[in-house]
Amino acid sequence: MSDKTVTLAHGAGGSQTNELIETVFKAHFSNPEFTADDAAVLPVEKGRLAFSTDGFIVSPWRFNGGNIGKLSICGTVNDLSCMGAKPLYMTCAFVIEEGFPMDNLEEIASAMEKTAKEVGVKIVAGDTKVAGKGQCDGVFITTTGIGQIMENAHTSGAFAKDGDAVIVSGDVGRHGCTILLARDDYGIESDVDSDCAPLWGTVESLYSVTNDIHVIRDATRGGVGTVLYEIAGQSNVGITLNASSIPVDPRVKGVCGMLGLEPLYLACEGRLVIVAPQEHADKIVETLRKGKYTQNATIIGHITSEHIGRVVMETEIGTQTILPAPKGELLPRIC
């Protein structure tokens, strides 16, 4: 265990900055396209590219099931994947607080390396800044990614159609619950672990079933409930859910019961919301259940031309209730 910490000199652009890049970042991210120049030079692909960027300020930076490094790769990989794009290249920018332990930074970089290798995405460029003590919370990461869209992929939150099935790729709310417990504000003990996972392989498997997939969204900040309201608004449709079909881990259900939280509004970091024609839904679910991260995939509802812009829940006792539209900050700083 090293007692070295990040100093302001590591962000000043001199020899200490070069040492940090060489010993931590280049050591974990090196590949033929990784550059020491001002920009990476990449081959241009034919067809369509997807391009996405995301910032990560999760507190605490380490949680059960991952850390901010793993999360930063998964978040951008999953955004690209939802557009049917194979992730190709990423950049990453770090803002590190003065005094942050070097061993912890190494742990974060190692998690990024491992996750990127699982997907096959290359980290090709980046930036490092060091903020003064107290000016940021440990470490912030921004990742940007480019992906090659599959020729047969055409998805958007505006493409949902009346009669489509609504599918989730696994149990909901686990990441948000994990972060909540990691902060230890409530004194609740539970072994809930984050669902944080890279989902390009999952999306690729969907297109082995059918090209007729209308919407793929990852349910991150705001959870599945927020994503469903976004789809309803973009597509000008209503959504009806079956409450008994929504998969929630018993541990998450217990925590939510104690704190009065709705699992549908807790963040996920390894879950997709998929909207596709009803005739393909069972086969999609069957395929997902064979996947590494999607064994609990299920159909949770359908798209309707009724109650436009709203999400309605059919309860276990046969009644209907409107799922409240998301507002305010439900769980701050989860991604």
C-alpha cells in the first residue's frame, strides 16, 4: 500500500504530470491508438457513428459492485449501445482532488481497463486536472465515446408505437439503492450490490432476434420510471405497466419499504428499457435471459394510444393508478 497522494503538481503539466500519466493512465490504457499528442488520430468508419459524453461524480467513489472508474466506462458504453452502436473509442478526463490517494486512483484506472477490455473499446486520449483540497469530492471523471452504428439499427425514444411491448432487462433500482446504503446515512445494513455493467453484448444479442426494435434506453439517473416518461413524451403515447411483473430484488424492496422509496425511480447502471413489437417480445426476453447481466429480463407493460404522456400502473388488486411524473432530485450524485 503506497502512501503517495495526488498533489497540485500532478496537474501542473510538468514532470509530475507526465509521471502520473505514464505510471497510472498509460499503464492501464495503452493501445495502438493511445496518444501523447493533442488529439488521437483514428481511422474513419463508413456508415453512421454515434457520439456521446457523460460526467461521473458519484459519492462515494467506491461502492458494492464497482467504483467510479467502472461506472464511467459502463455509462458511455451503454449510451452508445442503446443507439445500436458498437463502442470503438473513448476519451476520459479526470478532475482529481489534491490529496487523493494514488493507490485509489490506480484502483479506478484498473477497473476502467478491465471494463473497456470486456467491451473491446479503446481509450485513446484524455486529460488530467488536479483541484485544490475541498474543491471537488475525491475524483470526477468525464468520458466521451464514439461507436459504429449497426446498419440494421434504428432506435429512438420517439419510435414507440401503440401495441409495442415494454421490456426491462433485469431487476430495477439496484444501483441507486447501493449508493444510498454506501453513504450510510440511515444505518441500514444490507448486501445490495450495484447492477453496474457494460451492455454492448446485450444489445448485440437483441439484433440476433430481430431488427425491428423501436427503443433502447439505459435507465440511469431517475431510473426506469423517468425513462418511461421520456419515451411517452417523445413518442406521444401512453404506457401501461403491470405492477406484479416489475422485477425488484428482495433486498431493494426491503430498503425501499423502510424508506418509502419507489424502486422505479432509483437509478440503474446495467439495465435497459426496450420497446419492440409484441410479436418479438417473448423471443427477446428468452434471449436476454441467457445473457451475463440480464437473467431477470421480463415484459413489464405495453405502449398504448390512451392516457397520452402518462405512465399508468395496473396494480396487483386490478385497479389502475398513475405513476407520478418524476420531479426534483431523487437521489443526487448517483452517476
